Amino acid sequence: MTEAPVAAMTVDQRLAAAGILQEVLTDTIDLGLQAKQLHWNLRGPIFHGLHLLLDDLAAAAGEEADTLAERCLALGVAADGRLATVAGGTHLPEPPEGRISDHEALDLAVARLHTYSEVARSRLGQLGELDPVSQDLVNGDLARMEKLLWMFEAHRPGA
């Protein structure tokens, strides 16, 4: 199947695809912010490895957010990364306040990544019908985040 260029997509198709990308973008931004929150407040015996891995997650989320936002713009729709938009639209629960044990942070990171993956995967079918290029971007994002999920899960006792 040959993919139609953005210019050949209808306005409705571009708006719908950008809406899905915005939803994934919102979760991606929040995931990166939560990774930093956990990173800064972490303590415990597996601090060092988890501290570095949380930094990797924050960096990956930042890079993926940039790619998703740029695709929205390529579709002719402004991306929205404002705090109110992210806070009001994220599928991720708010992280706890203050210091956090390494094992609790690990569980929270794993849970956030599972939620992130489930939500993004649930949008792939519709996104593919609208814009296979955007679907490919989300697939690439999922591959990266699910690799990090595997790395976090490998830190769990008995993994």
C-alpha cells in the first residue's frame, strides 16, 4: 500500500490523527516529568542504577515528545505541551509528593510505563487508518518505551 502524503489527506483525517498524537504527546510529556520527579526524590539501596534509568526515561520521553509534536505540526495542527493541557489530559496518575523509596519508585515507574503502553497501543489501529506515518512514529515510541519498561522490570527482586 502506498501512503498518501500529508497534502493528500483530508482536513478531517489530519485533525483526527493530530488529536491522537496530541493524546500520546500529553502522556509522553507527563511520563518524562514523572520520571524526573522520581529521579530527584529517590533513596534506597538500588538508588544508583535506578537513578540513571529514570534519567534515561526522562530523556527518552523528551525526545519522543519532540517527534510527536513535530508530526502534529507537519499535519497542520499546533502541538500543546502547556502544563494545564498535560495535567488535564494525562492518563497517568499523579506521583506521590516528597522522598520515595527505590522499590516504590520502581513500582511506580513500571506501572506508569504499563499504562503508557496500553493507552498508546489502543490508539494504533485508528491512527493507522488515518495516517500510517503517524502510526509508525507511535510504534517507534512504543518500542523505545517498552524497552525501558523491560529494563525497569529487570530491577525488580526475582526478575
